[in-house]
Amino acid sequence: MTGHSARAAQAIAHLGEVDAALAVLALWCRHRDGTGPTATEGETIVYGPGFDLLGMPEQVGLVAHHVLHVALRHSARSAGLAERLGDAFDPALFTLAADAIINETLILAGHAIPRPSVILTELLAEAGMPAPSAVAALEQWDADRLAMALHSDPTRAKRLRDWARTRGFNDDLKTGPPDDAGLAQSAADWRNQILRAMEAGRKAGSGIGRLGAILADLAPDQVPWEIVLRGLLARAVVERPTPSWTRPSRPFIARLAEAERTGGPVPVFQPGQRRSGQRPRIVVGLDTSSSIDPQTLRLFWAEATGIARRTGAEVHLLAFDEAVHASSQLDPAAWRNQQPAEVRTGGGTDFTDLFAKTARLQPSILVVLTDLDAPIPAAPRFPVVWAVTGRVETPPFGRLIRIGDAWVDG
């Protein structure tokens, strides 16, 4: 699958001599010559004129850097994060996270990388999240989780952008289409190629093949909590027809007609199906006494508004502490311009009033964003999803989603 690049041909060939894993992955990338800076665009690496000015070790390192961008689907993952964060997304922060992880990996694997550059341990130290070692940092952070962490604090994000510029950071990753656009190899395809490549590298005993077991970004095995929530909400608002004893089913009508034509026995009545005619309703309970950071609230609100937009469901937001103190209904026709309601913060937590007011709305589902620091009431008749911001015991009913670091466990 390797495309033509006269500019990088020698470096690509040399990569095969020093890193078997990356050489295998390079075969699945498209390589092209271009006129601008060297960059990754989806599954294509475009080599600019500046590539010719590097020494061979740095050329090999730069090829390896962009091969990993492609193999780890950073363009598609950047697009996916852009969909989740909306206007708050900064592609440069995602590239900063991805570059830092890749550069740290390549240094440990013995590759030379062009200087100046950003590496993961230095980025984490600057962000106030230091790691004890490069290995520990690579074991803990994948690009999505790190980018989410960098986005979480606007002041810190601005400081990191300024710091990256002083380090010569170059935004060399173009955000591509999401995985579901059908324009790129699937995540499963790349996962299979990575497994083959890492096995080849392990047998060769050199390059990144020696590091595969520690790299969190090679196989992020967690699912964003928004995706889990989206699936739960979508299933909850699907309309399920109910039997109608005033309307016969079509099979019954056919059997009755056949009985009348042949003089056979009259079939047993079979009811038809009817739609409820009621608009599905989602209630979102926001616990304002818990430590909900602005980014988590924004992501949570985006998922609620997204469900309203996609399904036409009626969405109610109930902000509560010891009682519900603010409520609002989302208008799906104006979802793009709506923001979370202004709510008070602080105080204790009590779910009693929330559940009582939710019951009056007769919802399809209740989703509670909380830290669960309060007694759990009796199970209601409607389904409940607990979106929890910390490590807690599983409640006696409902589905538990842990939002720690914006990810759901399991």
C-alpha cells in the first residue's frame, strides 16, 4: 500500500533495516512528496522540501514519527474528539499530546528525532502532571486521554500552547474524517496490522517492537463515557409499539378472509400494534454539589442535546443539591445555541426531590450526573443511569458510568 515518494524513499528503506515493526506499518501508509511542511493527512504522509535538509538518522526518525501518526489513527481520533468537544476543541492540543507520546516512544526505541521537539515527560511536567519515568508516562497516557486533560483547564491550555511554541512545536497532523466516514482503514484493520508489526519487531529485538507491552496509545482499551451514554439514551427513547385490542393484526385479517372463503373455522383474534403517540422524554439530573468541572459538564450537555437532535426526544435538565433548584427544557430546534443552565453550586446532596419531580415527568430514562455522596432512594419505575465523577460503590439499581478522566471503565 506504500505510495511513491522519491524524497523519502531512501529513509523508508533504511527504516526497514533498523525497526522491523515500523517498516511493516510503513507499508500500510501512503507516502507523497509535497511543497509544504512534512505532515500526516489521514493515512497519507506528505514530505516537504525541508525533509531533504535533515541527516539520514533524523529523516528515518521523522518517517517513523509520521508512520505512527497514521498507524495509531491520530487524524481520525482527532476528528472524533472534535465531534465530542465541539467549539472547545483545539486540534493543536491533540497534536501536541500525540507528538509528545510518539517522540517519547521513538527516543526509548533508539531513534533520532529532529530537534527541537516535544516529549511526553516534559509536557506532563509543564502541565503539572509529572510522571516518575518515561515508561510510566507511556503506560498511563494515550493521545485521547492526554488531549482531554490538556483541554480541561483553559488557563493551562494557553500556557502549554505558549510553551510548545518555545520548543519549536509544529502542528504536523491534519484532522481527517472520523472512523465512521468510510474513507480510511478501520480501527480493527490497523489494530491487526499493529499486532503483526509488533510481533515482527519483537522477534527482531529492536525498535518499537521491544516497547509494545507498555504503550497505552497502541491499544486504548477504554470507551469514552459519552459513547456509552449515547447508546443507553438511544435505546431508552426507541419507541416500542404496544398491542391494540381495537385493531386486528394483518395476519389475523388474512386468516379470517381465508376462513370465510373456504368455510373453515374462525381464527383466534390477534391484536394489532399501535404507537404510543407520546414523545420520548429524557431527564438529566445535575448534582451541583459535586465537583463537576466545566469540561465534563460541557461534554455531558453535548450528549443530551445530541440525543434530542437525533431522536426528537424531549430533554429536561433538573439541577439539584438537597432539592431541585433549577429546571429547563431543551428546544431541539435551537440546540446549537443553547448552553447549560446557570445553576448554584455547593450544599449537600439529596436525591429525593429529584426522583419525585422526575416521576411527574414520566421519563423514558433519568440520567444523573453526580458523585453519589448521598443515600440512594428506592428504585423508581423508570430506568436510571448514574454518571459518576469518582470511584464509588455500585448503586443497588441502574447503570453506572464512571466519568473519571472522561472515560468509562470496562
